[in-house]
Amino acid sequence: MGFLHLFASHVAFFSLFLSSLVFLHGAAADQAEALRTYIVQLHPRGSTGGGDATSSDHDWHLAFLIKSVPSSVEQDDKRQRKPSSRLLYSYHTVFDGFAARLTVGEAAALRALQGVASVREDRRVELHTTYSYRFLGLNVCPTGAWARARYGRGVVVGVLDTGVWPESPSFDDRGMPPVPDRWRGVCETGERFNATNCNRKLVGARFYSKGHRANYPTDPSDAAARAREYASPRDAHGHGTHTASTAAGSAVAGASVLGAGAGEARGVSPGAHVAAYKVCWFNGCFSSDILAGMDDAVRDGVDVLSLSLGGFPIPLFEDSIAIGSFRATVRGVSVVSAAGNNGPEPSSVANEAPWMLTVGAATLDRRFPAYVRLGNGRVLYGESMYPGKIDLKNGGKKALELFYAAGGSREAMYCMKGSLSAAEVAGKMVVCDRGITGRADKGQAVKEAGGAAMVLANSEINRQEDSVDVHVLPATLVGYQEAVELKNYISSTPRPVARIAFGGTRIGLARAPAVALFSARGPSVTSPSVLKPDVIAPGVNIIAAWPGSVGPSGLDGDARRSNFTVLSGTSMACPHVSGIAALVRSAHPSWSPAMVRSAIMTTADVTDRQGKPITDGDGGDRADAFAMGAGHVNPALAVDPGLVYDIEPADYVTHLCTLGYTQREVFKITHSAVNCSELLHENPGFTLNYPSIAVAFKDGGGETSAVLRRTVTNVGAPNSTYTARVAAPPGIKVTVAPTTLAFAEFGEKKSFQVRVDASAAAGKDSAEGYLVWKQQSAGQGRRRTVRSPIAVTWPVE
């Protein structure tokens, strides 16, 4: 979902323009002296460079600033320049250090101080259901996953996002258990938010705006957005309310989006508690605020952290989310993150750290058909969630003349705001190309120009992708194939006409799940020996809670109100898995984050609801492991996986050494001083005990075989025996030894080796297969299957 920007008055802009002319000559110097936000990482206490063992963290951090910030400044500038006013955050839990406002020179001076590990500029990242819980197989059956996992009771899911709308019925606490005694969170008060907004469901709420304010102190681009923002945990955008309710929303009967998609809404873990950490604002989410939110969340006592945000792949030692999540994992918190919406481009997956559970997006079998009936009798399939009754003037029973700005301006073809001529589009059905601006924004532009209806046409890059919107006028989205036929029809007749026929909500019309086109893909750039994303989950056309101050389209001019709306993205897939993680944690409170992730991955489905292989997009080719990871989540199986792959925090450190990271780079991530040479000498042939198996051979020569060691822990019945079955990637030989694992006791560990020989696989970019451990007998119970995808790549260096 997009973020809005602020604008300044004409007077302020004119003054700024004159000032820029006067000081143009000194622009370079002014830029160097401008204050920017930096995140400073420190070595552990005891290192020289500021503070002492008895000083508070705040004083210790301030001591470093005092050393780097000049004391001789102009009198008028003292308030902004003195060190105490520069300190934005002191981090204590997931990160050792602070965030501060510095000039480029001061940052360089701070970087040179003894005791400082790194200084990096703040980074902005983006925010990457009435039915989805049923699609996942969750129901009130007394022997089902919800019952076995106690509906997630006792678990706290922390959501880092745009905040929360506490009055939503999805956060009603009727039937909720008491707040856990161990919980240390607070309900932070602020604008339109007080302590009574929290309850047994919403157990905590905080907000973090210092990084946002420092980077956008007087952003002039959109006053409406700033006016709508709340200086409190209250959600002004909807994204955070939507994700929080998806993960752990209470049951709400009769939920719908203005009548569409009606049903009972429930979060994946409806018995779990929610804590909201507002770190995202109208112009994005800044690393300094995200780290502060993670710091408090872990200290408050969350069990699961849900992060539907991120950017593009960057080295782990430069990624604040990866760094903060490592410390969270060490403290026993499961961190679930969105893979990003930059698909289908290869190696576009974000949040690649192996200690995080990275989630891609998949479709549901629910559709909202809205057909385009052309004047020549052809009917084109489309989808829309436009609610309400369609009258004769608004594209219903009466055919409307079609308009498409072919040969006109690019802006008009994309239906950008102010680009359409009222004389040309008034009363007509306007065809708008998808791209550049938001889908719902195009409908608003058509409506403002006097258009009566809209057909949103996918481009070739969008293919048949069908994310729907709650449009402000009758509208439908058609796939690329339909868009080509529609435009050919328009150009073939002097007066093309059409009407839209809305078909309501239909379930079971399409094969599902399928990987969403926009879902980011692997292989991982920063860690090719770990397969990412880990899994896929429902992320297309997800209905969940929505703020009472925002229309269901998300547009400022939308005066309609609904407690629910529909969104698509890996941002929506992520909280589904956060909810599943909460169920697993509730069923198995002593499990480590790695065990929780393993249970979710090794029980994932690789076939759709028709029993056919999951496809890459609707009607596309078979999805590969780089698109869907281990497969589509199956919570009913995840709470009882049979075997799990566990990972100790120290193993992640060794893994980072295998990536060739320097001692300094490893320290930036783990806060551990290690000698990689010694560590690798002590652990020859080390491979991370990950549930999936990924091997990256050098392109153009070098090693053509690898031996990977794995260890599984029996979390099922004692006296269990599992047998290996391997489907080797084409042209590659895979052997497993031993091929049988016999467990006498619960909690017993067994190790095995996987040998991958790719000497005969010349000229390939990638190949994949799988390894399955199949339980031989389970008495009267289910025979468990523990599946690991095998992915082999030849990355080009």
C-alpha cells in the first residue's frame, strides 16, 4: 500500500526557492553540514571509547556523541546541535548502540572512535480474513489444529507495522484468557489513543516516530496525509490493522467488505494476544524506528514478531532488520517476515537472513468475477470487489461507450490524476492501463473526470494477476490476454460498447494455491546456500480488519466506511505464517524458533487443492523451489511434524563465516567476536542444519560435489522409524546415508549425510528435487512425512 506525502504552502516554497538561489554557491558545504540520521553500533561494555560499567545505556551512548559533536557551535544553533538533542534512540535488547542525528563529518569522527563497531545512515523500507483460515484447513473440529494448539492461547504476537485501530471488532477480547503474567508491555498513550484501548486481546501498543520525523521534518508534498496521521499507536493507513487481525484477530460474525466476501472473520491464531508497534508512517518505515520497535518488543516478551516490511536484498551486515532479528532469535522469539513484492524477477527475495522465516504470497480459490460483455458478444473475464447496486447509468444493464486513450498521452493511457478530458470520458467506460499509479487511484481519476465505469487492463508484465480493489466506481480488472482482445475490439469499431456484469463471490472456481506473480523469488543473493523464500501462504485478495477513519479503497476521497477491506501482497502472506507460528508455539512452548520454522516448512504442501503441482501464477508452469520454497503452509500438519531440524544460535555464526564474512562483518550481525579461521577449522565441512537443502556451485569450474550434514530431532512418538526417499534434481546424483532413522525416545536426535554430485550437470543455471523422510508405521495415527526441497544453483560471480 502506498504512503502519502506532505506539501508546503506557496509562501514557504517561494521562500525556500529564494534561499536556494542565495546559498547555491555553498550548497556542497551545506549538504555536508546537514543533519542526517545514523545508526551507531557499539562493541560490548568494557571496550574503551565512552562510558563506564556503572553508567546507564543512555549516558554511555551520550558519551560517544559528546566526543564526536563539536562543542563550539553558533549560539542560535545550540538547541539543535548539542549532543543530548541529537540522540534519538538508545537500543538495549536486539542491538547494542543508538540512533542519532549527525553531519557527515561527525559520523566520520564517530566511526573512528575506539569502541564503535559501525556507523551507517538510516534506511527507509516499504510495507511490502473471512476465508483464508478455512482455506488453510483451520476449523473448530475438536481434533483439529486449532484445538490441539489451543487456538494460540498464551502466545503474544508482536506486529511491527502502521499501528492498530483498537475499536475494530477483530480486537474484541471477549473469551480471551488473561494477559500472561510474564508480559511487560505497555499501552502507550497519544493522539486518540489511551490505556483503555488495550485489553486482553490487544495487550500492548507503542509508537516510534523519531527516525521518521528526523528524515521528514517538514515534508511538503501532501498535507492531507500528515493531517490524517496520528501521533500515537493508532493506525491512519490500515496496513497494520489488516496484518494484526490476519495473524490473531478475534472471530467476527457477518464480516464483509460492504457486502462482498461475506463470512466469519478470524485470525489464524484467534486465541493469541496482539501487541502493536507502530514503526511505519505516511512515507515509509525507517530502520531507526524499526530497531527501536524490535528492541521494545523483545523486552516486552513477545513470542512471535511479524514484519510485513522490507526492501531489496542487501548484505546481512548492513540490514538492520536482519541484525535486530538475530538477537530476537537468540532470545527465543520467532521472527516472520515478508519476502517482498518484487517478483517474478529472480533473486529479488528480501529478508534473507537464515534465522528469519521468509514468506512468499499465494492465491486462494476464492474469486470475485466481474465480466466485461462487449458489444460484439464476446465476454471477457475480470475481477472486482466493487460493492453496491449497479444502475443503468453506472455500467450495469445498459452498455456504455468504451474509451481508451490509444495514441494519446501516456498519462491518459494510465489514467493518472488530471490527465483525462471530461469531454472525452464523461458517461463512458474508461480503459486504464495498469502501472505507475495505484489501481484504485485510477478509478478515482476516472470518476473525477466524469467517467461512469472503468476497466483496468493488465500489461504484459502483470500477465493474468488479479489483485482486486474496492473501487469508488463500477470497475473490473482484466488479465493481459483479455486486455489485448479488449483493445483490439475498441480499435475495430467506430463506437465500441460494453457493460460490466458483477458475479459476487465464488469459491472453488480456480486452482489454488498458486504462487502470486508479484511474490519475490530466490535464489538468495546474500546466502545462496540457504533456500529463500521458506514457504508461501495466502497473500492475494485477503479480507481483514480496517480502520474506521479510512475508506475501504484507501483513498482520501473515499467517504465509505467498512470494518474490513481487501489487500494483496507478501505483507498479507506474512501474518498468516505469524499466526501459524503462534499456534505451533502454543502447542509446543519449549520449542526454539528454528524448530517452529522447521515444523512449518517440512509439512508444507507442494500440490494444490486438486492434487496437482502448485503452479507459478494462475495457469502457469509448475512452481519451482525459488518461487515457493518448501511449499504452501499447512497448519494442521505443522503442529505435529514428527521430526524437526533445530539450529543453535552459535551455528548461525559459523554459517556466516562460511559465506566469507570478515570478523568485523560477523560482529555487526551477531555482536559476537569470533575468529572465522579458527571456527571453520574446528568445524570442517560445516553446513547449517536448515530444513531445506540448497547447494551453490561456482559457475564455470571448481567443486562439482558437496556433502551436507543434517540432524533431526524426534518430536513425535517414541519407537518411530523413518525411511528416506529421494527425487534427485535432473542430471544430478543425490545419495543419503543412512537411509533409515530409528528413534527409540521422544527428543532423540539422529544425523544423516546428503551427498550431491553435479559433475554431469553441465550448462545448467539451477536444478531441484526433494528429500522425504516417511514414517514407516504410526499405529492408528497419521504417518508423518518430513519433506525438504533440494535446490542446486550455479551463481554467476
